[in-house]
Amino acid sequence: MESLKSKIRSYAQVNDAEMAYSLQFYKKMEIAKGGMLIVPDQYVKYFYFLNKGCVCYYIEDDSGTKVMEFFTEGEFFTDLYAYIEEKPSTSYLCATEDCTLYAILKKDVEESFNHSHDLERFGRLSMQDSFVQLFRRNNQLKNLSPQERYQRLLKKRPQLFQRVPQYLIASYLGLTPVGLSKIRKRLATI
């Protein structure tokens, strides 16, 4: 729970009483590797904080699996669109490792925001951060070459290459597994 407190305080100066009020709403969850947090057609009721593990956010369509993001320790996440719009999800959130997380119901998020200006500030800034990350990711897919995307991921998040299967990394980069293999081979000879 200390990492959750630290994360909240990285966005706003939340005092101990406000923190205790907010933390009462978080429910600790354990989910095994392969376990699903969200599946299509499910309403998204929770916002999550990942204390330990890795979660893959993806969609399935006629062309296969399309990975949109990987969430690792110290990150807040959910299917943001379905959560905000209160519509059924069209995506999956799947544990790629055994995970420990804290989940808070949307109604409890709203209650804590109504309770404290600092908690509301935390919520606004963390949500803003999520939107910026999504925008940045879309720009990278549009504006960087596959090799540049690979090199950027390798530089920014090298641990993912040991934590998730390569076919998921390839999908995240907008590549096929063969395309990823070719880039890795090409860079190994440079």
C-alpha cells in the first residue's frame, strides 16, 4: 500500500487524513498469470493500481491480437474509454504475470474526490497523465518507423522483453513476430 500512497502523493499533496479516507475504498486483489480483469462487453467499474506484476491491454479483431499497452508496477490503469463513458468494454486486460493490485470502484473514486480538493487534484492529474500517455503512444505508432519504435521501447522499457512473450511485443510495436525478429537481427549486426 506504500507504493500506492507514494503514487497518489506524486500528483498532489494529500495529507494523512485525506489519504486514509481514500485508501479505505481500495480493495487488494491477487490475479494469476492469464487471469482477466476486463473482457469485451463487460462494464468497467474499477480503476486499478498495479502493485506487482504486468498487465496487457489489447483488443481482438479479424487480423488477430492488437496490444495497446503494457502496465507494470506503480501504474494506474483501466479501460479508460469504457470507464469514463460507462459503456461496455471492447478490449481485454489480462495478467501476463501473477499480479497484486488495488482496485477502487468508480463511485468510491467520485466520493473521495468530493471529499477532498487534493484528492480531486490527484484524480485530475493522473487522468490527464493517462490521456497524454495514450496520445504519445498513438503519435509514436504514426510517426516512428518500426525500427525506431523497437529501439525506443528497448531504451525506455527494457524489462518488458523479459516479462512478456515476443509475439505480444511485436503486436505492441505494430509488427508481426517475423518483422520483430528481422529488426532484432539487423540491429545485432550493426
